Amino acid sequence: MKTEPITADNWGYAPYNRWSFQNVQALFPTVRIRRGSETGPIFGMDPRDLNALSYPSVDGVERTVWQMMDDSYTDSFLVVKNGTILCEQYFNNMAADSHHLMNSVTKSFVGVLVGIVADQNMLDIEQRLVEHIPEFADTAFAETTIRTALDMSAAVAFGEDYADSNADFWVESSVVGWRPALVKSGAPETLYEYAASLKLTEQIEGEKFHYRTVLTDVLGMVLERATGKSLQELLRAEIWSRLGPEQDACIVMDREGFPYVGAGMSACTRDLARFGQMMVQQGSYNDQQIVPAEWINDIRYADAHAKKLFAAGDYAELMPGGHYRNQFWVSDSERGILLAVGIHGQTIHMNISTGTVIVKFSSHPEPVELAIFQDTFAAMDAVSEIV
């Protein structure tokens, strides 16, 4: 680790991210997502040494789980099956009660929250966003529906090439302080103002899958308008507190207190496993139905059209035959392999057919290194079928 101070200017770059991803609350304003008064259910324990398990990597070479973890800047690695912890390992000074930035794993929480609110008849997935946010009528979101936003097939022009230091993704994140050098005079000061400033489109609405973080943030705004409640309160009341987590979660916020749900949530490893376990149990956890089972099935199976959109999109090579639905990646519908994925190596791997959940927090040097992600997914896939 270099000795110079870690600041808002360098926190997201290697090697500083090995510390900063566990200390986001020390660097940026955040809003807490309270856990509630009770913890439960408590995980069972059946420790197993999974490090020597081998799997075929994407280049055809047999590798071990330990090699994957060692090569992918792992901060934590947790395997849970049917509520029992089989493997729990921490590295890089991380511990069971350490928070870690989730990056775009955050999006999947918004995806299930939309399903919950829709089930309460407070919004319709086929509605246009402007039915809740009429001010967006003269923006790039004028024809966007909740469905096209959920599935990342909307029309808005928004660059998410992380290697481009001036990409729209980094400009939007500068609103919450992540890239202060990109803040220009007269720039939007809130996530809402930023979204409202987008006027250009780059594809026909619903034309193909194209991953864009701003769509998740806009879904958060729709949720607030549809329910009349703050997004942090919705996340607390409808999801987080109902999981019975061990710790609070937190989300980076803009200057008006709106949470950056496109990428800004931090939580502890075990609590993400609770979320994953809820997903593989068809939305049921802690003796209650948290997410409608129909919504989980829609994520898992989607339809032929969703697969066609994904095949025409940015990450088809990452998951051949897969799809993206309701803010989740799905690599295998038949086995029920769902993934929540964030840049720099954040992953929840959920195998519905085996009841297995794997959580991995990481601090990759680069936001997207496809070879590392592919190898990690191959290892997780193998583990979830073997244990």
C-alpha cells in the first residue's frame, strides 16, 4: 500500500481500493439502512475445506478454488447451502462484521423492490416512467417503461465504458463525490438533476440490452414517487430488516439524501448471503414471503425476447445463452443460476436448483477484467454443484 492519503480523488484506484472498499463511510456521506431489532435466522455451521476443489477454467485448464481466490484480489468468500455455512474466509484485513462496497450488486436490491411494490399494486411494470415522473417528458426517458429500465434495454444515451475516465458513468458518480475532478461549473448537483439533464437517445426503446447505471437510479426515483416513501425507508422496511441481518447496510447519497442505488451500497458478507438465500428460496426467508415467488421466476426464466436482447448486447460473451432480467444476470435458466454482479469483483452467486449461495467481495485493480470474472463464475458454478 502506498503511503499517501486515501482521498475522494484516488479511492477507487488500485492499490487504494483494497482499503477504501471497506471504508466507504469514512470517505463519503452515506445513509443507513437499519437492520431492525432482531437477528435471524442464525446460520448453521458445517465447515469444509473447499480450497482444493478443482474446476475447469475458461481456458480449459484445471484450477483450484484457492487459485481463483488468490488471483482475484478476494476480500471475503462465503458459501452457504440451505442456511448452513460451509466455507467462510476473509482476507485483506476484512472480518465478518466488516462492511464492503457492493458496487452494482446494489442494483439487484432495486430490482426485487420493484417487484414487491408492483405486487402491492402501486406501479405497473409496463407503465412509462413519465406516468410517475412527468418532468421527464422532455428527456431521454420520455418513452422508457419500467420494464425497459429494469432490463437495461431503454433508449437513453449513457456511456458505461469504465476505462474511459470521462464516461457518463463516472460523470454521474461525481454527483455523489466519487470523481470530484469531473465536477464542472453549473453541473447537476443531485442524481435527479443529472437524470433530468439527459436528452439524447442511442437506440430504439427496447432494442437491445445495454448496461447503464442511470436506469437503476431512475427506477429508485419512480419507487419514491409511486409509494410516497423515501427509497432508504422502502429498502429498510420491505427488504433489509425482514432478512434479519446482523448489521446495518449503508448507501452513498447525494446532497439531498437520495441513495446512489446504481452502485453505492455497502454491507457485510453474511448479510448478502441472507439476501441470496431468500432468492433461492423463491423469495421466502425468516418465516415470511419477502419477494413474490412469481417475480423470482420471472428473473429466472424471463422469455425468449429477453434472451434475444441480451445476445445482441454488451456482455453476451460473458454469459452465452444467458439473459438480464429485473436487475439480475442469469447464466442458466434451467439450473436457476442467478447473479448479482458489481465492478471490481463483487458477486452473489445463487443456484436455485441446489439451494447454494456464494458471496465474494473483491478489490480487483480494474473495474471490469472479463477473464477474472469468467474464471470466478466458473469456480462458483462448480462449487455450487459439488457441495
